[in-house]
Amino acid sequence: MKIQRTRLGGLQTALFFITLAQLGAGIFNLVSAQDQGDSSKGAAAFKIPDGYMRAPLTDFRGMFLLDPKKAGGMFVTYANDNETTEALRQRILTTIAPMFIHDSKGKSDLTAVTWTSQPLPSHPGDGDGTAATNTYTLATQEVQVAIYERTGGPRPFLYGYFAMRHKPQKGDDGKFLDAQGNGVKAFDKLWKSFPK
């Protein structure tokens, strides 16, 4: 097990993560204690792409992964009890936005954030789930959050990719997905590792 210290939201936080070689797959339980008798229980299994580390976000069921070298990451999460998929999509956007959208003192005004949304083709195995890329553009940077819904399997969940790039570009910019949802190999590895 490796311990890496990083600054997230101005607080010193210890991030614990297990490398892919030690873990092999990230698995999160899709059933809460109250759902033990429910037929919607199950697990989503996936491989954590090389080089990504878990983010310490405790208000999500599932996992957020960060690229420690680039401004980007991925997530696999599902709705809380009595939460709609649309509410979860909005919660994902409001969680990712302040990671990149803030003033020089680190303060975010999320009331001024208006996302431009474009549909994306779903991935094989997503069932009838929808997918969209959400983009927010400023004079000095651009943020992209792609959110996919996977409805096949025991319980629906959302997964996706997010990145930020500067204008003009810098060396630590995250790579953006194209209009078809392609172009980021690590994200392809994540969603292609879901059980068929």
C-alpha cells in the first residue's frame, strides 16, 4: 500500500491507494445495508487504469480516480437512496467544477457556471443509458465532463471522464474526449473492463 499526501481543497489529506498490480480491479458494492433483500443488489467491477489514484470523496457511492500528472480523472458511482440519476449527474458536475473553476485564491462561484451539453454515443453494454459531454469554457481554460449511464446489470450506475485544459495549452493539461467519446486510452481501459 502506498501513501501519498496531496493538497485538495486547501486541506492536507492523506490519500491511500493500492496500485493496479496489488489490486487488479476496483470493486464497489452496489447495495447498501438497507438493500440486503433487494433484487437490485450486485457489484460493478472494473480495472483501475495504470497511474490513477483514488480521490478521498466520501459523499459518493463508488470511486473517483485522479491522474496525478494531468488535470483529469474518472469516476464510477451510483445514486444514493431516493436520488434520481439526473440529480446524481448534477452532483457530479458540482463536485468536479471547483476542482478547476476558481479564482486565484481558490474560491469558486458555481452559480455562474453554465455547462454546454452535447450527446455522446453510448458504449456497448450500457443498455438504454444516455451519455453526454458537458463543457464549461472560460477565457483561460476549458473543462470537460463526460457522463455515461450504464443500465445493464443488477443496478444502474454512472461513470465518466473529466479534464481541464488551459488556453494556451500547458504541459499538465488533461486530454479531452472527441465528439464520439474517443481519444483517451485510460478511459477506454476503464469502461472496457466492465463485465459484459
